[in-house]
Amino acid sequence: MRYVIYGAGGVGSLFGGRLYQAGEAVVLIGRPAHVAQIKARGLRIVETDHTETIVSVAAAIEPLPQMDDVLILTVKSHDTPEALAELRRRYSSDTPIVCLQNGVRNEELANAYFTRVYGGLNVIGAQYLEPGTVEALGPRSLAIGVYPEGTDDLAQSVTEAARRAGFQASVHPRIMAPKWTKLVGNCHNAIFALCNLPVHEAFADPAACQLIQMLRDEASTTLTAAGIAHDPIPPVGPAASSPPPPVPMYGSTWMDFRLGRGKNEVDFFNGEIVRVGEQQGIPTPANRLIAALSRVAAERGDPPGGYTPAQLLEMVRTTMRAPPTIRS
């Protein structure tokens, strides 16, 4: 099989690069500047100890299909519709596609174009630094399963390849449950961007921890009411059993702010909780406010920052008492 990593940014490039190092056939499909640098000098992977590896993996701005391709979709959720339409123009409907993405709607969208759809849960610490360069930040685990549920030989094959590449990988028969769990965790991503804080600093800040816990509790309550399977997430704070490592990791939403892309995934994290809450008649003021602030920031092209955790926490508390006021 050849793995076509479509949307090779931080996570996609690191995953594809490791697969290639393990002997798999891989091509990274990414933005022109990123692809140009990889073609010129290879994919540069920077480790947390500042050591570097150059991986001579193939890269292109668009795929040239082969019969044995497995599509690994790693674009942001807001880019999924366009990516799927492009892939379907090039590939037959029975081409296997793995949605190794955050959010829970990508598989549903892919199922309208392809008949062999797989959910992918990734817990891969990676950051895009500059064209041709990504940073490996520690966590390297994933799970694969048939969408909406089940397992098969392809899921097993992809999992085995990931293990050979150094990832903790497993086949999951009900893959959407852990993806919903991760979505609850991802509701805090906007905090890192709005406050311009790395993850470990946010998790050491009392106000940020209170806000993150409010977002998570609100999300979990909403999903439970809707009958959506997900696992509990441990509480946050200085006394947490597994605090994040002290490395400068900011998250994907922060990167969207930094690059001024004009859009981010918050509508597919906090916004998803808001939508489910509306369906269930459950108020979700914390997630609604954070989603709205992030949307405004994206539309204005704001860089990371602009708020402190304490300011956001007070805004949420005010929102619970009265309609929110969002800065224009």
C-alpha cells in the first residue's frame, strides 16, 4: 500500500514521515511552500531535545493516484468538504480513506463520497514550524476503526504500520466514542490561542483551569443528555495526575491564529457542543462564548492573545448572568 497523506501539516507530515522511515510507501500532499522545501531538502523533523532528522519522503501539491493508495485525511475540519470533493475527482468511490482528524463530522462527510471510510483518533504531538519543518512534541498514539463501527483487515494493516513507525496504535471497533471524548478535550484549544499561552502554562494558571473545567463539564453534560458515548476526562489543575509536559506546545487553534488563516476549527469543537446543546435544550454559555470570540478573532485576522484567562473566566461568568458582549 501507498499512504497518501492529504493535508500534510504538523500531524500529517510527522505521521507520514515516520511511516516512511519505517519502510512504508508515502507521499505527503501539502501546501506549495511546504512541498517545495521537502522536495528541495527533505522533511525536517525537530525533536524536543533539539535533535533533527531529515526524511527524504515524497511530496506533492496534488496526488497522482495509484491502485493501492490508502488516503489519510489530515486537513482541518473546515477544509474537509473541499478536500473530499477534490479526492473524489481523482479516486474511485471504493478507495479507502482514514479521517485522522479532530472533530466528529469528517467521517460522515467522507461517507457521502467514499464507501470505505475509517475513523482515526490521533493523539500525536506535532507542530508545523515553517515550510519543510515540523516539531515532534511527544505524544504518539492513534486508533483506527471502520466508520461508523467495526474492524477489518485494512484497519489492522494501518495499525500495524503505525506501530512499526513508533506509534502506540490500536484497532477500535467503536471509533467515534473516543473521537467524541477527544472533542471534549479539544474544547480548551481556543483558550491557548485567545490567551497566547502554551499548554503547560495554561494548565498551571488557576483561572485557565477553572475555565477549561467549565468547558469540559458543560460539554460532557450535553453529550450525556444526547446519549452520545464518550469517556470521562480527568480534572485539570496543578493537582492533576497527568499534567502536560513543560514543552512549548500551543495547539492547532493557536497556529491558525498565528498564521492568520481567517478560520479555525473552534466551530467544530466548542461549536459542536453548542449545536448538540441546542438540540437537547441545554444551555452551553461557556462554549458558546469561546466559540463566538474565536470566530470574531478569525474574521479580523487577530494574532494569538488579546485576553487573559481571568478576563475570559469573568466574561463567561457574566454570560451566565446576562447575554454576552463581544468586542468588535
